[in-house]
Amino acid sequence: MVSTRRIITKSILVAVLVLLSQTSLATGSFDLQPIEIKHLKQVRINVASEGVNRINFDNFVVTKLIGNIAGATYVLSDQGSDLFIAPKVSAPKKIAFSALLVTGDIIDFSLNVVKSETPYLVKLKFPSDISGSKKSEAVLMIEAMRCGKRGKYYVQKSLKKVNIPWNVDIKGEAQNSYRFKNLQGTVLTLENTNRSRSLEITANKLKESFNKVAAIYIEQSLLPPKGKTKAYIVFKEPLI
């Protein structure tokens, strides 16, 4: 559908969790049906005409929906990694749209609306054995920072405080800086300094604190009192 755009769905394993009945929905039981998506192919899935379906994007964050979004009601979770879909059209109809990720990558979807009251849960999985050429440079840099790998990256050790303006209870500290071409990555340690209240750190909220963010990965979104987590942020800079 979109031959000129970078599509992260080159080799994505999609686990389609089809809930068997209203009873199974309540109890959380499901069947697992893995579907392999090939390069430049849409993610083709079924959605229930009378249910609120969900697509989970693993640790990746959706920033924008593009295409025929009038065919359904879409709600993104606060974290941006879950998309809830309630079709407005009756079965059998198809809905095509694309999801833009915070990495800049695009996933194209073709939804087949089927007559059902049982919602479909679709979980996108990004396997660790996908070759490096099939991932964006921003995602590869995040993986290198998480593993502490240098490789092609110019790495500088640093230790400086980072202001998190949207929540004064969160203390940020930058530890290392990674560089490759026009990308710069930073490893942040984030601490909840509140002694009595848990705090949630989402990619969308963290993005508001910085400019030119290409990708974000947070190890733990919900921080207990005095809890810590690491966040990996990649910035895109103009090529000189």
C-alpha cells in the first residue's frame, strides 16, 4: 500500500489472541495463533463488529493514526502502546489505516470486520532474532544502550542531572551518551523521590520534556515510592 515509507513490519511476528467467548473474556483465557508478516505487507487481522478490540504494540509507542480512521472509534492508552478499536461499520467490511510509531516507523493494517460480540486481542511481537537491517537505526541504538554495547557507536560516559519539568517528584540523571550519524542517545536513570505515592512515567509524557525525540524505551513505567527505572532516549539531529 505504501511503497515509499519505511515499514517496521518487515518481519514481525503477530500473535493473535482470539477470545473464545464472553466467559473466556472474563476469565482471561484465549487461543494463541501466531501470524508472520512479510516485508511491505499489511498486518491483516479480524476485529469483532460488536466488541472493543485491542492491539498491543509491545514496548513501542504509537503517536499518530493515518488513513480510514472514520470507520471505527480508536482510543490510545496513556502509554501509547495499546490501541482500542470499536468498528462503526457492519460486517463484512474492511478498514485500512496506518500507525505511526515514536521511532518514525509505520505499521500498515487491514482490519476485517467480522460479526461477533467477542473482542479480538492482537499482540505485536518484535523478535530478538530479527536482523539489524530490518530495524530502524533509532531502535538499534536503544538496543545497544540497553546491552551496554559500543560497536559502531561513539560512547561518552557522563553523569549529570536532567530536569523533568512535568513532575517535580521525578529526579533524572543522564549516565551515558551514544552517537551515530545524526542520532544521539542518552541513558537516563529516573527516580521517584516521593516517599508515599507511586508515579507513572509514560513515553508520551517523557517526550514532552525534550526536543527532536526519535525513540523512547522505558524499562518500568510505574515507579513505587523511592523506586528507580532506566529510560533510553534517542534524539535526531540534522546532518552536518
